[in-house]
Amino acid sequence: MPIDPQLLSAAEAVCVQAARQAGTVLAEYFRQPLTVEFKEKGQQSPVTEADRRSEDLLRTALSTAFPDHGIIGEEAEDAINPAADYVWFLDPLDGTTNFTAGLPAFAISLGLCFRGVPVLGVIYVPWEGPQGTMFRAHQGAGAYCNDVPMQVAPVDVPAGTQLTSMPFWALWQYRVRRRSRIFRVNGRAAGSIAYELAYAARGTFQWSIISGARLWDMVAGAVLIQEAGGLISDFSGGNEF
């Protein structure tokens, strides 16, 4: 069964609406007292009621619109039909630590894979401006930021204006050579992989270096970058997840 372009277009519209609704949910909790739990030892992977409510809303919207699709979310323990041809990967609040600290740098991410290949991505940054910032793309249709076409940064960016998103320890983790162009750019760590990938697709970051990402962190962002003319690669030069 080939991929259905009309389904992708319809699915993107469903995602945009669901993401906006989830953003309204997050706004109810932002900078309010929250109980924070941790999914891993050492106070790693925080989760709050805001994460769970946002994911419940997204899962309900997608399962209602596409009952045959699989759904895998960061917070829900049970995956829905993970062997389906179409599988969604959801991060209802990427940047939970920022969120709980009152730092407005977080995003909602919805990515769709068809037989293991990322084909659709929507990332919503609800705190930017009165309507938030919506990034969307699906395979073969280009990438958009608030309905304006977007492209990745050009290869040659003037010195002093190059930005790279990366964990603060990335240069040591990856042993980046001092002669490389990546070493000479200004590094930034936003604390949200989805947020950083969206802004790499928009051209704000010339590179985005990530590590330890799960599929719900990066499927949507990967589609945005590829449809904006960018490349997804590992440090060996491969472009497979």
C-alpha cells in the first residue's frame, strides 16, 4: 500500500487543531504550582499533570480521526497498535524541566511514520505571541512556520551570526575537532529537542546537535528539517534513525 497524500494533508490539519488545544491545556498549568514526578532514577525525566492531560487530548484527537493508526506517546505506558503502517509519536510537552521552572521554552510535538519512515511533523510553540508559533510539514509538501514557507539556513552564514543548538557537553561528547565549522559557531541549549529542531528547520540554527533522543522527540522535527531542505545525519555520515 503506497502512502496516501490526501491522508497526510488531512492528518496535518488534525494535528494543528489538536496542538493548539493542547497548548491551551498547558497554559492553564504554566507558572502554577505543580507536583513533579520522575520516571527515572536520579530525578531524570520529569512528568506533571500538564504532560498527561496534554497527551490524553492528543491521543483522543488522533485515535478519533484515525482509528487504524498506531500511537506511541512519551507519557502513556500503553502503545496503541504499534505494528500499524501509520504510527504516531507524541511528545505532549517537550521541555518539562523548563516548564516547571517557569521558563517559556517548551513545545508540543506530533510526528507520523509510515512503515518506519517519518512523513509528517507538527511542532507547536504555544508561548510565542498571542497565537503561538506553528511549524508543520508533510512529505513532498514543503515546511511552514505560521503558514509561511521556511527553509533551513544557507551553507554560508556570516561570521558571528552562526548558531548551533547543542547540549552544553556536546563538543566533548562528540569530540568535535577544533578546525571544524561546528566548533566555531555559537552554541545554544534550549532544553527542548523539538523546539531546537523546529528552529533549525526555520533557519535560526544552522545545525542542531542532539543526543539521547527518543522517536517522540525527533520524528516531527526530522520531517520539518527535511521538507525545509535540510539533512538529518549521524556523525558517521549516515541518515538513518
